[in-house]
Amino acid sequence: MHITISDEAASKLRTLLGEEGDAACVRVRESKIGAACKSRIVLRLSIDERSDDDLEAPAQSVPFVIDRDLADQYGENFVVALDEHQAFTVVPA
């Protein structure tokens, strides 16, 4: 897996991980937003712990993981950044 991440996003994630335990990592996951026929699936980040079926890669000293099944669906290359509202964006590269 390969993650390209902006400096600003990496700094914010390192701060968030610093508040967690040593086993914490950043998980790329799917999330449903919206409701009914206007809903869609997007990729998001969450603070989590590793599992046996994860792919892992560090990016700027931030440990990222993704479930192998999700990596099969979206690939193993992602771009992580902050948008104008300081929310994380995750897109397949």
C-alpha cells in the first residue's frame, strides 16, 4: 500500500494519534453518507487498531492500514489531504 499525504494532514493525524495508545493507527474505511436514493459511499479515515487481515504502510510517520478486501476493491494507492473545512479527504490514486 502507498499513501501520498499532505504535510498539513500528516501533522494533524500525528497529533490525533499522540492522544491514543501505542497500538493506534489510521484506518482507511468506507462510509455511507446521505440517505435513501441520495446516499453514496466515500472513503474516510478513523483511528483504530491493526487486525491480522490489514495491509499497512507508513506515510510521514503516520501508520495507515486498510482491510485487504477493501484494498482489492479500491486499490492500494491513496491520496490524503485536508479540505477547506479541515476535514480529511481520501481518494484512490
